[in-house]
Amino acid sequence: MKATERFSSRVENYVKFRPGYPREVIDDLVRRCGLRSNESPSVIVDVGSGTGLSAELFLKSGLSVVGVEPNDKMRLAAERYLASYPGFKSVNGTAEATGLSDHSADLVFAAQAFHWFDPKLAKAEFRRILKPKASVALIWNDRKTSGSSFLVAYEDL
């Protein structure tokens, strides 16, 4: 099975159970990267955007988001979920071939997805689509696997 098709049968579970991301991450990126939410909002390219969980946080901050997702079912779920946000655009693409214009992104962002990318090709694509002096942010949720007998038992299972 191709990696881009791996999650087709899991979309419903992603929508219901996938943990979100702390609002503070977005606030910190806005501050550190000088992102704008005015009449000309910064463009965030959310690579491997899945069902739109991370994109929504940027949209709630008044930023524009282009979700780049190769899996049709995941992308369609994001399009339904984020349909009320006029700043959201969704494209069929990959980290290595986004299909976006040169120098069109203020930030390239990937949440829980970078391990699926070809690092060398993705780096070249990110450089191509990023505006000069723009940034890349890669984030993950870390699961606690210790601290309580339940978590230890669950991880052992």
C-alpha cells in the first residue's frame, strides 16, 4: 500500500479521535515568524494537512491556509470540516510536489507528518514555495507513556 493511501480507511477515526494541538503553538509561531492576520493575511502551507485539525488553529487566528494533502479521503474531510473558513484552500499535492507557486508561503507547517516526507525533495520544494526569510515548522504530539499504572499498562498492551 502506498503511504499516501494508508489512511483512507481511517478518516472517520481521525475526525473523531485524533488529538488536536495546543493553541499556544500557533500563538508562538505568529509571534516568532511575524505572521499577519490583517487585510492581507500570511499564507500558511499546511503540508500533510489530513482532516484539517492544525489548519483550523491558523484559520481561527485570521491567517490563510493552503492544505496540501495527497490522500483524497483525508483532503475531502478537511474541505468539509473547514468549509466555513473563507481563508482555507485545499490542494492535492505532496511535500515533494505541492503544486503551489514559487515564493507563495509565509510559513510551511507540518504536524505529525514529516516522517512521511522525502527530506531532500521536501526541502527543495519548501525552499521553492517559501518567501525569502520565511520559516518551516515541524511539530508532533508526544504521547505520555509513563506516570500512571493505566498508561504503563496501556502502552504494554
